[in-house]
Amino acid sequence: MSRQTSWEPEAVIFREHAVQLHRDVMALPTLSIEVREDLFRLRELEMDWDIGVVIYEPQDPSRIPRGPDGKKVGICLLHGGVSDFKSVERVGKLLPEKFGIKVASMTFPGRFYFHDPNRDWPGDVENPDGSARTPLWAKETRIAPDQYSVVRDQSKRENYGTLVSLAAKPGSEFYDRMAAWPVAFERAIQETARREFPDSEYSIYIHGHSTGGPFAMMASQRVSNIAGLVGYGSSPFGWMYPLVSGDDWEFPFNQLRLRTWRDTARYMYEGMKHKGVGLPMLIELTFERWERAKRRPNFKAEDFIHKNSTHSLQAAARAAAARLKLTHQETDALIQRYLGYTRELSGPGVKPVPAFLSIHGIDDDTVTLKRCERSLPLFAKLDPAPKIRSISLGAGVHSWSWTDEEFPMGIVSPVAKLWHDAIINGFFVR
């Protein structure tokens, strides 16, 4: 059923063309869809982990398109470093509504709020009494303030403001979870694929936004039917991060970074910097947006994979191994497993890294087109080297949700159209 294709994306799509892509998508018939949750529990490294996945699919399964390989098209979405499934909800709904594609949107371990029917996190990220929001790795997880201390770091203040982290104390559940979650993350993606996209029926195209990018890269070789990587503002493999960014992040594995109004300010500036908005208005808009944004998780454990903190990866593996009382040989194997999360797999019989369509909004100051271009020679050194094409899109900031008059759904519709066309026209066929 597979066929070769000459389809290639344009390297540059100007704003006028992006607007037309939006109009083309909106003119398509709208299919009725079903939205449901797939909640399941994993047992990894002798700990329970509850995983939340939201599924978006056509009510009529016969509308799901088939790619050039004859299999149904499924897309797996991984959100970015601030949020949960809701940050990619628009694209999650649009893909089945306009193209019939089934979507599974997996929230990172610890970030799905099981105790509210709307899945909104309660309260604020930081509290006046010194306590703070912590992950919900299992429904019964309770991380008390006596399990951590608050760390304030101004070493990256110029770009990020003061970084606020919770340092988990050795011997606490918080510490043990911070050492073990990478394995739960790997297994969660594999189980999501098994449950929702059976290998015999589906080819999966996986997207990781920003921080989700390295995890999509990792999964692309560990799930047999992932056929391609579809990007928007997607970071590459973790080992590439310091090389393309010129920035090192060697934070301890037990530090959970809180995402605060400061991060909202960074993204607000991206969207407003060309609009001539004064500082007072920008400050007001930042705090107005933060009132909504704080319903999302706004904490991050994933930095040491996202940004290749190899010392932290080894320390986390050793901490998990010590808790499990592993042998020296088993400990070494776990360390190599952790280090492997930031790198491509290689060797005989290993699944190659699939093709990658990398799209970048013109006003994305976080995962920039320049960083993508710096990563191209790094990907070219892989054996075998994957097919990669980058697109400079004449609209869009880092966030999926930023809207304006011409893009009332944000950058979602043009990107979804490009993903669809690449899949259906065989861009990902080897």
C-alpha cells in the first residue's frame, strides 16, 4: 500500500499564505466528534502512577483517514513544560473535526488533576504560608511541605526572572518520585499507544510541544508504529539542547521548578512586542492572563531530560536504584536507561528515528527557527539520518493558544493543515 512521493513543504510560508490555510481549514465540513478520557494506572519501579489521556475522535470511525501505508492515521499529542492536555486542546479537537484524524493527548505524569471534573488545578502555585503546588503522580499522592524546601535562583534572571523550585528532601516520597518519574513517562507513552493505536491498525504521528519534543523524540524509537514526528515549537533530543541554545541547565534532579507569572510574562512579551504596548498595560495583561493560567499545573520536573542534565540523570537513576536495592549491574543498566532518554537509540536492529516536520512561528522566541537550523547538522550525523524539513511560518508565537483577528484559533489551523498534508501525501514514507 505504501507509495513514494515528491511532496515537500515550503521552507517559508508568509503570513498571507498562513491566513489562507486557516480559511481553507475553516471551509471544510465539520465532523461530529467524541471526546473521552482514558485513565489508567501503571506500576513502575515499585510505585503506582496514574495517567490521564484525553481522546478526540470522529463519532463515525469510518471517517478516520488512512495514510499511504494503508493504516489509519493517529496523532499523539504531548503538551509543553507549563501545562497539561488543555494547552493543545484546540488542535486535539480540530484534527478529528476537520480531517477525521483520531487524537490521543497524554498529560505528563503528575500533571493530570483527577480530583476536579474540569481537570483544573485549584488555588495558586505559591501560597503565603510557604507551601506550594506539587504533582499528583497517583490519585492518593499527598506531598506535604515538610518533604521539601523552597529554592530561589537568580542565575538566569535576565531571561526567566527568579527561578523558584521545590527541593525534595532525601527519604521522602517526593524525593523518590522525582527520581523515578522518567520510567513512568516512557511507559505511559507506550501504554497510550497500545490502548488507543494498535500496531495492526494505526500509524502514529507524534507531536511534542516545546518540552514535550524530547519525549516525542524518545518515544519515536520505542513505539513500533510511530511513523513520524510532527512539530510546532518542538525541542529536539535532549542532548542537542545545549548545543543549539548555548545554555546549560544542570539543576539537581530533586528540584521541581515552579512556573509562575514570570513565565506568563515571557510569553505575553512574545505576542505583544510588535504591537507598541506600554509596560503598564503589559503588566496588567500578564496578571490577567495568569489568573487563567494558574489553573494549569505550572510545575516542571522534566528539565534534566529536556536539557540534557546528564549528572542529574545519573543521580536520579542511582537514587531509584538505591531505594530498590538493585545490584551494581542492575544499577548500571538503570543509569544507561536514564541517559538514553536524551539520545537516539543506535545499533543493529534498532528502529531508526522517523522523519520530522518541524514548524516554527515567526514570533516564537523560545524554540526558534534558528535553533532548529542549528540542530539540522546534528540530526544529519545520526545513523541513519532521518528526513527533516523545517518551515518558517509567518505567524504564531510559542504558545498554541495565542489569538488575533486573523487567527481566532491561534496558529492551530495552519499547522494542522500542514501536518495532514504531509501525512496523507507520503512525506513520512521511507
